[in-house]
Amino acid sequence: MTDATKSTHVLQHQMESFEESCRAADLKLTHQRLEIYRELAKATDHPSAETLHKRLHQSMPTLSLDTVYRTLTTFEQHHLIKKVETVDSQAHYEAQMQQHHHLICDTCKEIMDFQWSSFDAVSVPEDILQWGAIKNKSITIYGTCRKCQALKEKKKLE
Amino acid sequence: MTDATKSTHVLQHQMESFEESCRAADLKLTHQRLEIYRELAKATDHPSAETLHKRLHQSMPTLSLDTVYRTLTTFEQHHLIKKVETVDSQAHYEAQMQQHHHLICDTCKEIMDFQWSSFDAVSVPEDILQWGAIKNKSITIYGTCRKCQALKEKKKLE
DNA sequence: TTGCAATTAAGAACAGTTCCTATTTACCTT
DNA sequence: AAGGTAAATAGGAACTGTTCTTAATTGCAA
């Protein structure tokens, strides 16, 4: 993922399948829901409810923060989006529902998506199968991103 | 890990190295700190501050919840314990600092530790190395544990 | 043992999220 | 196209989890 935002035609397609899922789930297609979903779908940075609210405020000045929270919760309950696991006190969300993993920078806290299909293909160790019914496995990689590494180097030299 | 609690001798050893780390970090060895650490170290369920406070309340009735929060934050800053990534609104902690992974039950939300040394040994895909300096990678497996599976089966038959 | 900086208890304050209620909206029926 | 109705929304109040403030207490160095 080199671009900060998705191509419009990929987003278009994602919006269409979202609308279909809403109809299937008996969720009314309100302006707020469509815009909140679109804003999350085009983001690559796993935003919080507050961040989404700020971004949408320009185009929708009367949108309430509560609506953003309520809408995200509704979407999550219908498996249209996911809550991202973090140690942060704010909840973060993503519209990416395909199998993927996360890179987290310990400095700027930015979360990036990545693929690792050979890992996805392996089955879990024998003894874990004893634990119960496995549904999904995902990796989180921690480290310092290039940007933050560069900043640290710069500070050292000062 | 078959037992719900650790053997006393393993815990003893962990307490000793904890005390050593505190002295090295210039952290005073107060009764509260020792007991909070001991309670977390002997737990296998990744408790929240509130849960730890409840467990300690019997033996330490005047221990304040704030002290539990403050102490856990101090320990975390000194890398003596870790905050666990969850989608929960409460923060969860663990004293286990060796490389390990998590199993999370989607029903009872219980978090279990597990090892996967062959995964630990492999290096990450080439393109991720471009991202920055990798420090650690860990897996979270989601599913339904045996206990909850059994409960669901029981409900179906009713 | 004494002195002092660090730590603590208790409750106030704060941040993030959810609830309450009156109003508005989507969309089904005709 | 217009009306009816259940669902959704805005705004603010309430709630939950966490952190801060202050005065009292405690660990530990001298």
C-alpha cells in the first residue's frame, strides 16, 4: 500500500457492497451512515471515533460525536467493520475485512496493514487445536518506522 | 500451562528477580508494589486494574484503586510488566515477559498464553523490513474455547 | 534514629463512551 | 407522489475507566 488513500473506483465498489450489506441487515441507508463508512473505508490509518468525527465535521457540521460512536458500534455488530486491538485508551477502527496483519510504530503509534500469505496458510500447533474452535489468527509486529528512526538519528546528532 | 496458578517456587524466583529489577530502577520496595506484582505474577488470566484491586482487597483493605493503576503504570514504564492489546475498554496486564502469544475466546473473552517457537524463529517478509526496525512480532488467535463450545452445544439441545 | 524524597489513600477531576429524549428521516404502503 | 411508522439522529446528561491533587505516611540513606 503505497498511496495514502484508495483509488476512487476501489472505494466505489466497496461502497456498493456496503450498501448491499446494509439492506441485507435491515439497516437504513442514512446520509450519516454512508459518510461515516466512506470516511473509514478511505482511511488507511485506523482512526478513532473522534478522528472520524473531526474529519467529517467540515462536510457535516451538525454530525454528532455520539452518532459516530453509535454508527461504528452498529457496523461492528453487523461485521461490516472491525475494532482494532491496541493498548490505546481510544478505540480504533478499520473497514478492511480481508485477512491482514498490523505493523505498529512504538513512537508515532501509527498502524499499517500488511499481508503474509505463507503465514496465513500454515495451521496452528497441535496443542492449540485442543483449546477450542480456531476462527482466525493474526500477527502484530512492533517496531520503529523509518520516519521515526530518521527523527531519532537527527536528534542524536544535535 | 495446565494449572490455574504457578508453582510457588517459580513465583518465588520471579519475585526475587522483580525485587532486583526494582532496586536497579531505583523503585522503592513498598508493600503495595510487592503485593500488586505478586498478584499479577501468579494470575494466568491477564487481569485489569480493577480485578487486581478486588483480589487484593481481602488481604489489603485500605489499598486504593488509584495505587493499583499508578503502580501498574510505573511497572509498565520500567518494562517489568506489559499491557495486553485488547478491544476491551478496560486495560489488561501480564507479568509474563518472555516471548509468547495469545488465544482469545470470543465468548468468555478469556485470554490464554501459548508458545509457537517455530514461528518465533522465522524472519518477517522482505518488504516489511523496509518499513523500519522490527522489535517483536506476536500472534493473536481468536476462536471459541472448549468450555464455551460445550455451553453452546447444550443450549442448542434445549 | 532521624530526615527527606518517594509513595500512598482518598476523593476530585478528566477522558472516552453510552444513554436519554425530542425531533427528524428512510422507506414501506398506497 | 403523500402519509404513516419504526428507526435513526442531535444535543446534552450520565456513566465508566483512568489520572491528578493534596496531605499524610513510608522506605531507606545517613
